[in-house]
Amino acid sequence: MTTKQDIVIGAVTGYSWADVEAWATSLVTSGFTGLGVVIVYDRDRAGDLIAENLESLGLYPVRMPLRGSVYNQRFEDIAHVLQTYVNSLRYAVITDVRDVYFQSDPIEWLEDHLERPFLAVSESVRYADEEWNRDNLRNSFPAYFDRLRSKAVCNVGVLAGQAGMVADLCLAVSRIAESAGVPVADQSGYNLLLDMEPYRSAVQFVASEDGFACQAGTIADPLKIEKLRPFLLEPEPKLDAGGVQTAAGKLYPIVHQYDRVPEWNQALRRRLESEPVSDALDVVRRTHAERSAAYRPGLPYILGDSDGASILEVASTFGVPQEKSSIQLFSAIPAHTPIDNGEPAPRVSVVCPTYLRSDFLRKVVQYYCAQTFDGGMEMIILDDSPEPVDFLDDDLCRQYRIRYIHIEKNRMTLGDKLNLMTQLARGEIIVEFDDDDYYAPQYVERMVEYLGDADFVTLSGWFAYDPENKGFYYWAQDVISPTHFVLSPSKPAYPVSTTGWDSDWAYGNIWGYGFSFVWRKSTYPEVEVRGYPPEGYYCDLDFTLRLQRAGFKTVCAPDTEGIVLHILHPRSSVGMLPQYVLPDFLIEKYFPLYAEEEV
């Protein structure tokens, strides 16, 4: 049985590496041996530099888009990361980043002292006696000010406990903070939750003198301490040669807001520059560099997938050994490599992942067989349905170079399927066919032309059809029109105004619909398709963004002639937002073969 991991996680935006460095370097030299993770929201060079430096220390940057106030959103995103890997995690420690310093391993304290599902750290002052917290509570939740005014404030910048409990707590903090309607409501929302069941019964309130985390903003800030000293609920901490300690001499594993105390800030940063710490950091960087030369483990590899099933189990079911890298989840073995029958290798490998869609799959095989591309093709179908399909006979597969792979019992992620099919492909160009869309006979031929000398191509404009409601649409994804139409599997289409929408929305859509993805096999294994992207994207968008970051040439082109029709049906997994509604009779003009069979 795999030993569960511990995790320390935070989030940053608007920071430079200098702002993050103390958190990162103090964590890796504190004795902590778990996973250090930072959600990096910025997509600029500063964000890239933070991510690169974190990786050099063996820490894990998770890139996510910032959708609102970081104070409220970060807890939703932290909850997402924790919940994704909850079955592989033991303890989780959530901290601010810019102003947090680790003096020792916080997990050791939790192992010795944690008695309830999670802990909350006191600021050693009541709401009624501290101006910032008092005003923040009034602004965020005025109706509940009297409920909390006499209670001690707990700081949301450091919380910890059992990973599953902490994940759900973080989600609750984000939701209650968002409901306040103000940018900064995380701390007041957190304290309101702590005063409510079931959190009140599940929390372990930790005082400053308990020695887990020091909240210097209230108990040591020289700009505030004179005013607050008469109201403090505990004795003040102290700094000596060993570090920041409680009044009783216990060394805090975590010092929060240390930079508000100039003497502490100077002493702790000087400690990071000391020879022993510098030597330790050199060892960390060298060890990580040596490991990265052979493989680059990521969170999916380290922690497995969201339902706790081992990727190794999936691989062994298929008889495929797993590499040590999260980038190379699977390696083809001789029994599953393409058979060299003396024929020239095909130029194109059409790959089709499928699950429980035999009716759709039968049609998409027909679309593949009707392709006009004459440069040589093969088709690889990877199906993890409980039962195999019964219509792919040997003669058909031999004539059209179709390889059907059925995996029993274990589900695979879409990313794992695409990676395995890419490795098994003989063609230099990979063309993805979704099992539920219509691909016209000229589709592969035209997409190879669009690819040209690039490494990747997708469509930036395409046709969509809703057979149930007879709706025919076109989506030009490179522009945002005043009105778009929401297409979803569960309800009829309806218009929506785009006033105020961010231009990044269009960019994400262009690169985020995998049904029209075409790429060169040579991009693998440098960039693979991740089954559970840590940034929170779907695997399609995550794949293209990482291709771009890796320097591969990615291009897009609009379909204006009708080479593919994206179909909406009750079992669709994604929605669409086209801006053009077309007369339904035009489907016969653009897709005559589809109209003849289906419309």
C-alpha cells in the first residue's frame, strides 16, 4: 500500500521571485519531506520565473488563471488541488506565501499535537480590540458582527489538518467569502465558519503559546503592539539565537508576517544566507537537477488520480510498464508495438479514444474509411468500455489499417489514452477523431495542409449541430461578438451578452477543443497530454498551452468549407458558445453526406 503524502500549499499573484524565495527556501531546508506546491496565477515572465525557481528546488508550481479576487479564489483552487489527490494525502498545511517562514517541519508538530480534523491558529486578540479585523468583519458580514466581536480572531493565512477536511474547509471559505461581495472576505468568512457547526466541533483552536504558528501581525508588530498589548490574550513571542519562539521557549515551525518585525525579518533572512543553509540549498538543487535529467515527476505521478486508483494498476492491466516520469506515463512494449508487415509506414495516425459509445464509434469508423487523404493512414481506437464492440472484423481492420485496443475493468483518463495511442502510432502526424463528431471525407487531407511546417494545428472556427433541436451554428473562436449562444447537452440554446468578457476567454477556446487537434508525434514525450492537469484546465487546453511554452509552433485555421461538424447530443461532455445561428437548410450545402444520412 502506498504511503500517503503530506502537502504544504499556497498561492501567489503579483509577486516576484524575491517575494516567494524565503517561503520556498525555508520550506525545503526545514526538514519537511512532503510536497511543496504553489499555485502561480500570473502568466507573465515573473510568473514563469517563479515556476522555474520552484521547480529547481523540487517544488511544484501549479499554473491557474486568476478569475477574481485572489483572497477569495485561492481557497477554491487550493481545495481543487487537494480534492483531486485527496486519497493520496495525509496532512495539508495551507499558508500565505510572501510573509511566511518555516523554521522547522510543521508536519512533526501535527503528528505530535493534532487531535481533531483540523486546527485554527489564534491571533491572540479579539475582534473588538483590533482595528483591521474589526473593520473587515463589519464590511464583509455586518449582520454577524455582534456574533463574533467578543471572539478571538483566527488567521486564515495558516491552517492545517487532515487533507480531506482541509480541502472541504477551503472550499467553504471560498464560497462564504464570495457571498460577501467584497474583494477581501476570506478571514472574516473563515472565522464565521469556525463559529458554526460542524466546524466548531471539528476544529482544534491553537494558541500562540502552543507553538505551531506565530501571527506576528497582531502579537509582535512594533507599529501596533503598544496599542494592542493591553488586549493581548497571550504573552508575546521572542527572538533569540535559535529563532522565533513562544514566551515559554518553544520554536515555532511557522512564522507568519515575520516581515512586519524588522528585527525578525533581518535575522530570518540572514539565516537563509548562512553557510549551512546555502550548502543545503545547493544539495537540493543539485539533487533535483540530477533527477530531472532522467525524469520530471509531476503531481499526477506522485499522487495518482482523483479516485485513488493507481496508474500502475491501469498500466499493468494492459501489460504496459509505467516509466518513472509523469510525462511518459506508459511505454509501449513489443507485444503492443506496430507490426512491421513490409508496407510503408503511414504518414498519418488517426487516434480515437472511446468509452460506451459503440453507436457513435461505428459511424466515426465509417468517416475514417471515407477519407480522401492519399499519403498513408492508420487508425488506432482505444476503448475501455466494459465490453468490446462487435463490428470491427478482421477484413475491415486489415483493409483500412485499423487497430482496435480494448482495455477491460480499468478506466483510463483521456490523457493516458492519447499518450498511449501516440506511442503506438506509426505515423509522423497524429490526428484526433472524437467518437461523436462528423468528419467529412476531406478532413484529414485539409488538416495536414493547415499543419504545414508547424508542430500543431487546430481549428479557430467551426460548425456545430444540435440534432435534437435542429440547430445549426458557427463559432468563430478568435473573436468575441456582442452576443453568443449557449449550447449545452441539458437545455435548449439561449443567447448571452458578452459585455465585460475578458479577451483571454477567446484565446482559451481556440486552443481548448480537442476534436480538431492535429500534432506531430515528435512533440512526444517532451509534451504529453495530462489526464488531470494541475492548473485546473481541461486536458485539451493544458496540452496546447504547454506545447506553446515548450517552444513548439502551434497554428490555427478556420473551417469555412465544412470539413468537420461538432455534434451536440445528450451525452456530450462539453458545451459550446457560437455566435452565429445558420439556417438549417445550409447543413445540406456544407455537409451533404451527413445531411443525407442524419438530417
